[in-house]
Amino acid sequence: MPLNILQVCRLTPLWGIDLFKQISLAYENHHITTVFLSGKPTPELLQQYHGQVIFFEIDHKKPGWRFKAAWKLWQLCRKNFFDAVICHHYKPTVIMDWVSYFCKTPRYFSVHHTMGNLRRYGRRFYTRLSLNRKWQFISVSNGVKHDLINAGAGISTAQVKTIYNAIILEEVSSKQLSRKAAREILGIQSNQFVFGTIGRLVNAKGHLPLIKAFANVHQLLPNAILIILGAGPLETSLKSTIKNLGLSEKIIIASSHATQAGHLIKAFDGFVFPSIEEGFGLVLLEAMAAKLPIIASGQGGIPEVMGETGMIVSTNEKDFSQALIQLYAYSEQERSSMGSAGYERLCQNFLQSNFKAALNLLINHRHEKLVLANQEEDWEQE
């Protein structure tokens, strides 16, 4: 019997893989409504999602936006009975928790994509006070799962289920431009060896240590350059550091291409992922789809994604410098073998079919348990 499911998100993804869409597609045999608390709809987005998509268009920078969102969610739940609610990230979870006291939805799931969601004392207190009493938690990696359990918020192991992120391989591959086309867009010469990374320009992504690591060894890497595809608050300071190192021609931050970064990934000879803190690392799946050899830090959920298919190093400059030298020294065949191993791991573990099966197993299992519990109550009453 099809279930009626509500998915609550704060904003549409700025770029990259849209997991909200993938969850809507995973429940193609059910009725699903996806709500975005902020942002505005586009015809393209509305066509890609399964089920109904609603935008509340609330300005989340204005005071009181949470209460406005709660009011709109309550109105929606008043008109529709939902068998389950899936909320992404902490703030939408809390807002929906307020609403839950005034609606009859029996099951609530909170999806956590990043590390440190319960680092703040106020969040730990509220989670212990309210969330852990009725919510189940979905973590995108075991690293995030352990982070939730060990936060001191009263969350038990039984309340957290790990469901790995995934990609729709055909969709991702079709959008990745050829090596030649991607290099033409980025202005990269055919004979240059490109270390590349993709990510928001924030401290957690580890761009500064990577820049310093490359600066330490660039003289040993003829024709090698480092390209960073991303935008964010650290862009000015990172560019200043690069200029002070005298490496403006060797290290390029291409922020103007951030929104199409995944399309240009085949311009790289090797993908580098230096995150200091990472729940999963979706862009690693894009690099695997492109069959690129990967150097990555061993933080958070990254080792779970990588397995033994690439080079996992610590986040210090020396280790990253050595890894850059090593990958550069590999033969083309060795780098190709690394990339193929990553692609195989992707196909075995991180495709939409795996994602869909795990999500449906979780929600159907919970539904069956609830039905049985209700039946037992009915029998007792008789």
C-alpha cells in the first residue's frame, strides 16, 4: 500500500548532486511531497522531482522565519495525513518537531549530512529533551552516526541508521564534459598535469593546507598546476595567499565555474579532497564516476567512501605534499587503474538502486512495526 511521505528541506542545493531529488525518486511507488522552506521554484526543478514540490519562499535571514515555517508546515499537515516525515539537517528537524505535537504523523526521520551537528550545547539539550523521544536519525556515513551517538544528546545506537549517499550514474556521467572540452573552458593546456578539487571555500574543506602542500613541492612537479573549483567566504584570503606565494599561474581558484564544477571534473588528472571535516563527500562519487585517481584526507566518512581505491592521507601539509609527488610519479596506466578501482566501488556501493532499496527498507520496516503495534493494542482492547 503506498504511503504518504513528506520531505522537508531548507534550500535547494546550490550546485552538485541533488539528494533531495534522489529521495523523491526513491519513493516513486509512494506519494511524496517535498517542501523547501526557502528559495524559489524553477520549471526544471519541478519537472525532475517525483511527487509534489512546494516552496514556502520564506526569507530565512529575517527574524521569526522559523515560526513562519512552522505555521505553514502545520497548515500543510492539517490538510494532509502523512505516514512519515523526512527532514534534512537540524533546523528543519526542530521546526518540524514543534509541528509534530499538533499533527498525527506517526514517524519522523532526521537526516544528518555533516559532522558536528550537535556540537552546540543548546542543540544537545533540545535533542535530549525532545528529539530523541520520537525521532529516528539517518546518517550518511558511520562517521556521522558515531558523531551523533557520541555527542551527549541521548541518541542511542538503535535510533541511527546509516544510509550512504548515492548518485544516478547515467545522469552524472552524461553531464561530465570530455577532458578536451572541460580543459578548453578552464583554459588548461593539453600538456599540463592538473591536480583538481571541488568544494565551497570554507575552512572545513581544507583548501589552505592543500595550497601550502602544493607550494612545498611544485618545483618537483613540472607542468603541474592546482585548480580549485568553488566559491565561498575564503576566496579573497586564499587568493591573497596564492599571490604572496608567487603561484598565481600555478594555483587557480576558478570561482566563476563553481556551479558547473561537476561538469568539468574530467579536466583533472587527479582529484584531491583535503577536507578537515567531512560527513561523506558527495563530490568523491563524481570523481569516481569520472574514473579519476583520488587523494583524500581520512576524515569523517571519507574512508568509508574510498575504501582501498585511492590514497588516504592525514591532513598535514607534509603528507599531502608526498601524496601529490607520488600520484604525479605514477604511470598513466597506474593512475588509470586507480580510477577504475574507484569506479567499480562506486557501482557496487553508491548507485541510486542501493539508495532506493535502503530508504524503502527503512520506511517499510518502520511502517510494518507500527501496524503490528496498533494491532496488538486493538487485540488488548478487545
